[in-house]
Amino acid sequence: MKKIAHFLALVPWLVAALAAATGSDAVEKAIRTNGKPFLGEPSFVMQPLADGRGGRDIVTARDGRVLAFHNNTLRESADGGTTWGPSREVGADAGGKLVVNETNGEILFVRADKGYLWKSRDDGRTWSRAAIKISPNRFKQGSPDTVPLAVGAFQPGVTLQFGPHKGRLLVPGRVFGPTGSNDVEWRPYHYNAAMYSDDNGSTWQVSAPFPILGSGEGALAELSDGRILYSSREHMSKNNRFFGWSYDGGELWLEPWESDTLPDGARGTSYGCMGGLIRLPIEGTDVLIYSNLDTVAGKMPEKVGGSTSNGREKITVWASFDGGRTWPVKRLVFSGPSAYSNLGVGRNGTASAGKIFLHFEAGEKHCYEDVRVAAFNLSWLLNGRELRSVLSP
């Protein structure tokens, strides 16, 4: 009887272990079958594209050309990030946040604080300006005539691909509290949010707040089950990165938690840093890539309201193979001074297929010397490790 009781006690553990193993098998099969372009021989190339600060927008047009933006200009690569064309202007007052409309192929450069956007219908070759309408959230914040939604230092937006809101455009943003001030005393009133459009970008609605005050400069990614993961910088405490979920297409953000793995900028300071988050387009699984700084440098201010030593260096990328629950893989991209970053990904059937793009600030003496792009594949990120060895057991 004791042996039977002992066996029965092990049944739940055995069932869980079998389910996990089966899940790992399914993930490995999906990546090897549908993610072949991201595997193969390791590939990595990096080069500077612009002087000064930036690292905030890189997207891939539907024809596979990679577009890296810097202020109101862009440079493009037709060979998956190996070479880049000259800088050219989008528009004199262009700016804000990029989102590629996967429904009709348009690329939108949304200026949420001013109520207009620049739009390209030919994969970024030409652009035209159009007015848009942005409605505030229930706190009467986020529209140009209230406290506007700041969207500049964020990961590009997404077009939802799954669930009842398929086709919705969703862009992350930040409300600078009731005054719009970034002064230290007002940072506890800041919060992340998003804005969404169901009519291809003509009208937008600002979402409810991300449920962590003091947050800003975030990124979001849609998982294959329709949930949306929000990654958020936080400006007040010495923490790792904060995350939260939306189950309704980005209208409401719930269940915030602090990652036990991923840093929010230099770990020695509370100030955080903009980082990227993107889902790789591999059918049948949710492979996520995250970018930020991996350093214990920096220090807290000596007095309340004092300046921080940000210690920004060592830009790094992480990979999750289970929708963000665990992050078993990371690799250093650049060991020197580095700061803001965002991520892009190539398109199957084009010259950009299988490539991951890291657009980031860096330099040899300080982190704001230039803006660079690193193009690499998943094999490079694995750094010689077998895919099976990094999947959740």
C-alpha cells in the first residue's frame, strides 16, 4: 500500500513533467520547421548609421527593406542590414512613433502629441502628411488638447494578428502626469499607456494606464493566443523590468510584475533605460527578444532629487522561448557605452528573412556618440548552444 501511495503521489509530478517535455518538443519542432530562416550558420554585422542620440525606430517594410529612422530622416537596407543607403527626409515635421499596418502595408509615423502623422503607401519611398484624431482616456489624458501621449522613445507599434481585434494598430506611449513635466517631483505621476486604432490610423483611442506609476518608455508584443505583453521602464526605484498583460486588445492593462531576470537599464541606479521587445514571426510558438543594458554600473543619487550616475554600457539581447516566462539565453552585442535600443525583425521570402535588428545608441567614449544597427540571427544569439538545451523543461 505504501508503494501505491508513493506512486500516486508522484503522478501529478509525472503528468506535469510529461506535459512540459511535450511542450518543449512542440516548440523545438515549430522553430525548426517554421523558423528555419533564423537558424543556419551564425550571422552578425554591426555598423553606425547616424550621429548623436536615437535608436528608437527600426521597421521592415512588406517588401523586406529595413528602414532605420533618426529624428525626421531614414536610411534603408535592401540586403538585410548589410549595407545602407543615404539618409533622406520623411517630412520637415515628421516624428513620433512608427507602426507598419500589416493589413494594407502602409507605414505610419505618428506624432501623437500634435495630432498628425506621416504616411507611406509605397514601403517608405514617399510620404504624405495627414491629420488624425486622438481621444483621451477616462482620466481625460493622452490627447493633444490635454496632457498628450508621448510616444517618441518607445518600441515601434504593432498590428494585432490574433483574436477579435485582429487588424488593430497598437502603439505604446507615456503620459507625463497632470502637468506634462519630467521634473523629478512629477515622475511618480507618470504612467505608460497605449493608443489603438481600428480604422487604419485615422482615429485613435488612448488606453487605460499601465498599473505601475512612474513608468515610461515601454514596448509591447502580441502573443499567438491574443494576449499583449507590455514591457515598461520605471523611473523611481532600483528594480528590474516591469511587465503587464492586456486581454482585450490593449484597452486595459493588468497583472503587473517585476522580472526576476531582465534588467531595466544599469542595475546600480533607479533611472532605468529604454529597451526593445519583439516577437519573432514563427508560427506555432512565441519566441520573444528583449534588449537592454546588462551591467551593475551606475549609482543612486546622494539626495532626493539629485542626479544619477547612469553607468550605461554593455547592450545585450535576451531570448525567451515560452512567451516571456523564462529568458534562458542572452548575448552581449557591444561592451562599450550604450543606451536606448529597439528591435526589428525580417520578413520571410525577402532579403531580410531570418534577421533580427537591434537599433541602439552607443559610442567609444560615451553612449550618445552615434546610432548603430546590429543585424544577427537566432543561431548567433544561441552562441553555440543547442536549441533543445535552452527550451523550458
